[in-house]
Amino acid sequence: MVEDFAFMDRDVVTEVVNSILLSGLPKGYYSDCLLRAIGQTIGPVVKLDVHTVSAHQGRFVWLAVCVDFRKPLVSKVKINRRMLHVEYESLQNVCFKCGRYGHGLNI
């Protein structure tokens, strides 16, 4: 079968804005400034869910960050000796061994 199209280097997506979920964040860490600082450890923060700051403290945080596929994805962040898992919305082919997107390895 002959390929009827081919991707050029300029067509390869290397960055995407993606929603991430952090759950179990300690109380007192829900200010806009602190949430953005935490998000920056994952990637440039594009948007912060404003409802997180007030309504759902102690439950979860939604952030939109720019994810660079050329770098290993951040799977955890450490906040005051507590490890929080980072959940990426709609990214299913993540290898948890090498931290890269494009192939999967579940542990």
C-alpha cells in the first residue's frame, strides 16, 4: 500500500496545551500565586481553574499547562515532603518508564 501523505518536520507537534489534575494538595496551597508556581514545575501555565481557588480546596486542582513532548513528562511533584501524582487529561500514550509521550508502559 502506498502512503498518500507524509509528515514534514514542520508538521510534527512538539507542544500542546493540556489540562492536568493535581489531587491531595495540602490546605494553604490554593492561592493563585502558589498554584502557578507549582504548575510551572510541569510546564508554562496557560490557565488556572478559578473555581479551584475557592470551591474545591482540599480536593483537586485543574491547571492548563503547555506540555513539551521533546522533554520527559512530569509524573509527580513534591510539596512539603508529600508526593502528588500529576494526571494528564487526554494523553494516553505516556511511558511511565522514560516519561515520554508516544508509547505506553503502565506500571
